Amino acid sequence: MTLEEACSTGRVRLLDWIWASSCTSEADRVAQWTLTNYLRSDPRYYRYQFSQSMDTAAGRGELEVVRWLFSHFSGCEATVGVVGAAVKAGHLSVVQLLWTLFSEARHTGKERTSDCVIIDDKGRILDEKLYGEFFERGGSDNIVCWADRIVLLAAENGHCDMVRWLCENTVEEQERSGDNYYQVMKHVLKLGSDDLFKVLLPPGRCVLDYAKSCPRKEIVQLMLDCGYLRRDADAAVAAIKDLAGGGHLELMQQIALLHPLLQAECLPCFPQCWVANWRIALTDSCKSGHLECVKWLFQHPMRIRVIELIRKRGFHNDIISSAAGEGHWKVVQYLCEKRFTNDYFPPLELAIRNGHVQCVEVLLRLIIKKKTQWPHEYPIDIAAQHGQLEVVQFLWKFRPHGVNQGREESSFDDAWWSQSHNVALWAARSGNLELVKWLHINGIESWGKCVMDAAAGAGHLHIVKWLHYNRNEGCTKWAMHAAAEHGHLRVVQWLHSNRDEGCTRDTLHAAAKTKHFDVVKWLHTNKRELRTYAPNAMVHDIFCYGDLRIVSWAHSQFPEHTPKELNEVLRIWETCKFETLLFLDAHSPQCIDMQSAEEIRDRIRSCSSSGERRRLLEWQISKLPEKRRRWQELNVS
């Protein structure tokens, strides 16, 4: 278990035990490989674990764990991201502690330890004074990084209590006139926390200074009463946009009367920002189901420009889909009557997925009336995929042309049902047993071995059991394979005990690659025939994708297949597996060479690199002191 994983438990006693078990120098390391050999004796891993642990503890609101980390580590840096994680999650007590530590460091004039990081985001060495200097002399106090935008982050995430505390304790008086504080005030006004707004309002300012684009009805009414919207046409259209989602039609109409251009019955050249806001207004009113607002917005001449914008930008189905996805069938019906779009399949799919039967009926009748060719997925398949029993039952009975329809009409209506061959498979994969039973009772002819395979792969043991006892198709070897690959151990065990199909030769490999350690151990113990199939490829993928537990297990079971060159497992760098590198260094030290370092350097240069990945590169370079000069020469070019 890494220290970061221990921090996620919130158990300080566990942290104490790990810390006490960790050696403080290379000379004290025990013969048996363990992470406690490195936590306190390897300076780069030490910093890495502090960074990772702080991110975890702050994001989870583990105040005592954060205190513990600061009291046990030294010479480390808590990045702005750590503070941001606590702010986003609303953990005020953690933010307060971090601010206290930041203030103490600022007042004592401490410098950021990050100035000594030697690898930049392009893989270049910046400074020979490594963090190791701090480490070797016992370290310095930890540093907390802060940013002006922290208070805005709290406002954006709706944490009013935190906003108040941050504004009262971290914001300087001169900052209250800046853009950052302006945005904070706008967010507070949108949140509806009027008492907080009054407390934070700077002298000489009023509500109207922050009211533009505020969606609250009472604020828009205030702007209307004060003449603000009469003076600013752009703000007036933006206000209509903000009111549409709430269905405030009367107020929207009052605002439209303020400007002659908005009353024009001809087709004037509306500003582009007006058209964009009108589209958003139409989308929001559709999503909220306010039919009268939809009608008013659609009947306005602006709709012509909106349709042009939709066709130009590719928003073809956003508006009608927003209504269909929420089940507002009257709005859907109105838009269909107005021929708002020619492609009704995306809104139909959304209505089916969300189980809105009336919307499904409206759209199906229109599609069948037009005799539109069905896409690759049929309505019944979509309904089964999402476990929508009511929609499936509706589709089963649905006859758009009535009981007395002709043969041609009947064949067209049935096409989208009869041509589907995967209804039972999708139903089993969705996990809805009642839907599976209904299909069974009504004699749907789409069963096969793949149905139980799908249920097993999705981990639905209750459906696997029902199929086993009520159907005769059975399954294939892929049932256990899929269950193992997705980590469903109980399904694997049940299939092993109750079915004879077994699994594929790659099943152990698949479970190992997807990091399901409990499944790997069980298969290795109970499926001995899997041990000898392609162990080299399996171990390779374990080192690339697996966590430390499964890496250590693979080495103990297949020591001869442990990678000999780091180039074989370069994906370790992409996933920041520091612990795996430490393990490789101990068991295959020849992996750490200059060639692999150069390749990693090139990868870092070609993409945005995190600080964690740079620390891995720093660590590798530190293992090659005799080749340091060559590395620096490479950077010159």
C-alpha cells in the first residue's frame, strides 16, 4: 500500500505505522523489497508521495491527514492544485489550514521549493541544485502555493460559506476592484445569496454593477425597472435568454418592447450575439417544457437567423433533443409541426434512453409517416440497451396505421422491430431482469449464447442465474472471459462452479491487464491451465498497466519474464507508475539506461507533462550520474 492509498482511508494510525516502518537512509533498507525502503530514503519519491497524498487528502477533506502530512514531511510543496481540490469539494476546514500555512511561510520569507525542480515541461534540465540538497540537510518547512483565483473557484462551485471566509481573510482591499473579485460578485449574485452579496459589496458599488447576465427573475426585473435594459440592447437580449429557462414569458415580452429592432416583423440584420442568445433561449425553454415561451421565441423573426446559425454550426438537433430528453412531448410535437429539423433520430434516441413514451410515440409517427430509412440502431435495441421496459412494451404494441392497415404499411411498421436480432442481448447487458423476463414470456426470437455472455461481462449475476435456470442456450467461454476482464469475481466463481464452458486462454491475461488483482489470483489458483499460455505478454502488460500489487505478484510467479529493458514498458511513464519504476530498479536495474531516458525526454517534449511525470524523469536521471553530462549536452540543442 502506498502512502497515498493509506491517506484515502483517513486512518492516521495507519499512516503512523507506515512512517515508523520506513527506513530513513539507503543503508537501512531491508533485503525484502518494500515501499517502506523508499518513502523516507529516496528524496524524489518522498516528494512525489507528499504531492500525491496531499491531493488525495485535501480532495477528500481529511483534515487530520493533511495535518499529519505537514507535520511529518519537510521541504515539500503543496501546489495550487491541492488547494483547488479542497475548494472544489467544499472542505473549508482544509482550506483554512492551508491558508494558515501559506501565510506563515509568506511572512517568514520562505521560498518555493519548486524553484529547484530540474526538469521543465519540455524535458530540459533547469538547475543542478536538486531537491536532494534540502533532503540531505534535514529539509526546510513545507510550502503552500496560493492563487488569487481560489476565491473565484469557490464561487464557481457554489460554496458561499467558503467564499465569505476567503474574501474576509485572503482578499486584500486593493484586490476588490479587480476583475477576479468582480467575477466573484457576479457568481454570488447568481447563487441568490443576497445577504452575502451585501456583506461583500465594495463601497460605491451597487447591484446593477454585477447584474448583467444574472438569470434571476428579480434581478432582471430590477434592471428593467431601473432603465438598465432600455439603455443596453445587448443586455436586454441576454436577459430574455436568462428568463427563457424559467418560463417568464410576460417579462420576456416586456423587455422585447424596449427596442424597435426586437419588434420588427421584417427580417432585419440582427447582431450575431443576439442570434446566439436567442438560440440558447429557445433551447432552455424547450428543455424546461415551457411551450408558450417556445412558441413566442419561434414565431419571432429571429428564428430565421437561429436556423441559419444551427445549420452553420451543426446544432441541428440540440433544440428538439433538449425537449425530447426531458419528456416534453407537447414541445416536441410543436417543433415537429413546424418542421424544425429533418433528422428526428437523435431526439428519438434520447427520448427512448430516458423512457419518455409519449415523446417516442410523437417522433415515431412522424418518422414512419415520412417512411424514413432507419439508421443502424433500431428503437427496440436502444430501449433494451437502457433497460426501458415501458418503452419496449409500447413498441411491441405500437401500430401507427391502426388495426386495419394495409400489407405494405404493416411490413414497413414491423421492419424496425423484426430486423432487430439483439434485443435479448441488450436487455441482459442492461441488468433489467424484468425486461429479460418479459422478452422471454412474449417469445421474442433473439436469444442465443451471447445473451448470457453479455450479462456475465456486465456483472449481472442475477440475470446469469435466471438464464441458466430458465433458458437452454447457455453461454460460451467468453462469458467467464468478459466477467474476468471487467473484474466481476463473483460471476467468474459462479460460472466455474455451475457451467462447463470454462474460459479462453487469454482470460488471465485480460484480468491482469485491467488490474483486477483478486480475479487474477483466483484464476491463477483455480485455472491452472492458464498459467503457461503466453506468460511473457501477460507480464509485459502487467508492468505497463497494473498497479504495484499485481506487478509484485507477477514477478514472484514469473520471475523469468520480468522486463529486461524499460523500452519494453514505456507506458509506465504515461501512467506515472513511480512505484513500478522503483520495483524495476530493484529487480531489473539494467532497465534504467540513457537510451530509455532520452526516449522519455522526447515524449515529455511532445506533450503536456504533469509535475509527477517530470519527477519520474528526474529520478531516472539521478540513477545515471556518469551520463549526466551527455544529457545536458542533448539539451543544448
